[in-house]
Amino acid sequence: MNKHIISLAILAVGTAAVIGASAIPGPGITASPAPIDGITNSTEALLNSGTIAQTGYSQATHECLASAGFDYTPAPEGTAVNLNRAMGIGRLDLATAQNSGYSSVQAQGPGEPVPGTTEGDLFANPSFLQALNGTEAIRESIKIGTMGTFLGGCKLQAAKTIYGNTENYGLATAAAMNILLPASHAASDDPGVADAIKAWKDCMAETPFSALEGPWQAVNAGTAAGGQKEREIAVTDAICRDQTGLHATLDTILDKYVTTLVQQQDSHFQRIADLLKAAAANSAKLTASKTS
């Protein structure tokens, strides 16, 4: 079993697009008595290796819209599997803290089109929205677990171009992005997490920010302060994370639960991996056809 799991985690495949409002219910996840070292990082990498597929999906959407008379290319989805962030403690290193404070640990999502801009004018145009999203009558449902969404218009056409069909699209995007969440929820209750936070807090007690109870409070305080103060808090926070090995500890804890989850859903992981690989290949073909 372990060799198969490890081989899954190093496949070069890709997409990181997410269907909002999708969730993956999972069975009870307990700590594995024989966790695979590094499986959290390698499995995250597997599920996040979607640059080629994301680009292909955006290109396919652009081409469909162009045939309808609209010049628009959606930005590739930036959402990624990040189990430390799912536990409320997004990764932070010293160099990033020095350069940009807490910007890297904030959730990144597509911004709203600015009214009066070319993009804003497009999204205010009902004809463009119909071309992009389709009409309610011709949208197709995508169900993942007990929840789902609908896809139509050029988004639907692009999904079929890159992923083959809507079922594959849902599995390669929403399922791939959510499949590890039960492991992060279970890991959050592991006693080792409280110990890791205490070590961080003891380190912060020797700094001007001793009142902070956890990294999430540091992020909130720094973000609220902004500017140079944010960087001061972020740098101090990052130093204490590094000195106490906070993220290494969280990854070790997560390995226990991710191992259990991957073993429980081995065939599901394999199917997602195969779909991601196929989507990457389709995206590469699309890109090649436009440059040849």
C-alpha cells in the first residue's frame, strides 16, 4: 500500500480550479499508527500541480468567448490545497514576512470587476454573462458528495475540452481541492497542536507581542495594523514559528491523518490523479495547437 501511495504523490499532473459550494464528506479519520513521513507535502503537491490544466481551461474559455464576439480570458484559479491554512495557521516564512507582512497567508480569491473598466463593462453586459455562464435551461449540474453547482456557456464548453465531461471536471477540481479537508479537521484536535502553539506562545512571550495567544491572532493584529507595524508582527511571528518548528510539527501531525485518509480512499485518489494527468495533457495539446 505505501509504495502505491507514494507513487500517487509524485505524479506530475495538474489543476487547481475550485467549484465553490462543493464539499467532500469523509469517514472518521483517526491517526495512523504507521504514518508516512512527508505524505502531507507530497499529496498537497499532487493536488496543487495544476498550472498547465488551469491555463488550458482559461484558454479554452477565451476561445469560446472569442467566437461569441468577446475578448476575455479568465485568470487561472489560484486556490490551492493548504492544510496548515485549513487548520487556521497558514504557512509563513521569514523572507515573506519581511517583504510583504501577512499578505501570503490571506485567502486569495478573484476580485470583483471594477466598474468603468473594460472588464467591468463586460460583466455588466447580459450578453457576455450569458455567453460565459450559459442560460439556466442548458446548464449542467456538477455534484460532488452531497453538494454541487451548475456549469454552462463557455465555462461548460471549456470544462469538457480540458476534462472530458462535467463529472471529471468536478472530481479534478472540487474533489481534488476538498478531499484532504477531513484529515485537517481531525488533525486540529490532536494534542500535539496545542503543544506546538504553546511553544510558539512561549517564544512570543519574550517579544513585544507577548499578549498574542496564537498565530491566528498575530495575523489578525498585523493585518489590522498594516504598514510597518504589520511587518514587525509578521517578522516576530515568523521567527518564533521557525525557532519552534511550528509548521514542521503541524506537518508531522497531519501526516498521521493524511496517511489514514489516503489509505481509506486509495482508489478515489488514484482516479483523481488520473483525471488531473489527462487534463494536463489536454491543456498541453490546446496550447501546442495555438503555437504551431
